[in-house]
Amino acid sequence: MTLAAPAGRIYTRPVGVLTFSLNVTLDGCIDHREGIADDETHAFFTRMLEGAGAMLWGRVTYELMEEFWPGVASGDVDAPPALQAWAVALEAKPKYVVSSTRTDFSWNNTHHLTGDLRSAVQELMDATPDGVMVGSDMLATELDRLDLIDEYVFLLQPQIAGHGPSLFEAGLAATRSLELVSAEPMSNGVIVVHYRRAE
């Protein structure tokens, strides 16, 4: 899996990695209504998605995405070119959903991930050489508790939200030590921080 940095640098990573990526404010807020959602950030996430083999979500995040992006991809919803590019990439990408309450997923190329979470996600990672992106905080927390997340790419937003929800709000069993791969600023003040698990 490769990840294009804001300045165009390419990170080459081991195959089959699970990468957690999300927008987060300076005070840890991950509310999807916070943060800068401009052409630059959408272009970054599009490049990242295009370099990955699959997308992984929990049901709540999936349903937020399902409400809007298919309409953008089809042209039924007017959107700027950067959002259109993200929507088209997302439409084509295999999408996997972890849910105990929903089994029917009509969005193109969406699959229900069932069974034991550790085994199911590990099997998905093994079958996806270009890597898997996870974009749901609650699911990422569970996967981190299972020691399955390899890398973290956060878009650190130049904002203090003053409210939650917060990153890893449900808590982890112990502190997770990370190794910095890169920290790259965008022109809009966002800093893309890329970490991998420390050995």
C-alpha cells in the first residue's frame, strides 16, 4: 500500500497492513462535522484510498457515508470535482462493514464482515495485499485492543472543538507506543501525521 503525502511524497509500506485514518481536532474531537473538508483534504483522502485495497467501517460510519456519497458518485448530488473524485474512488473500492444488527448492504461493492472479529479482519488483511483502511473510531478501538492496527494516519485539524466525541474515548488496555513516519503540513493548516506501531 502506498500513501501520497500532501507534497506528493509516496510512502511505501508493508503489504496487508491495517491503517486507521481520521480527522481529529487539537483537543481530540472526531465529530465528522468538525474539521476542514476542502479540496486539499478530500484530494489527500482520495489518493490514500486509491492506494489501499479496501475500506473497513462499523455500521454507524457506513450509514453516514451511505446517505451521501453514492449520490455524489452517480452525479445525482452536485459536488465540486475533489468531492466527486473521492466519491467515485469510494464507489469502486471494496467496502467491508462490521455489524451485529444489519446484514443487508445495497451500496455497490459492500460486504458484511461476520464471525469472530479478530479472525475476520485478519483474514481480510491477509487477502488484501494493498492494505485496508479503517475509518470508524469505535471499530478502530476494538481492533486496537486486538493488536490488529499497524499504522495511523490522522489529519490534525487546526481547531479546538471543545466537545466530543473524542479519539479512543472508549479506552485501551494500555498505552500504545508509536513511531513517527512523517508529519506534513497542508496549505490549509492541517498537519498529516503518519505513525506506525513501535516495535
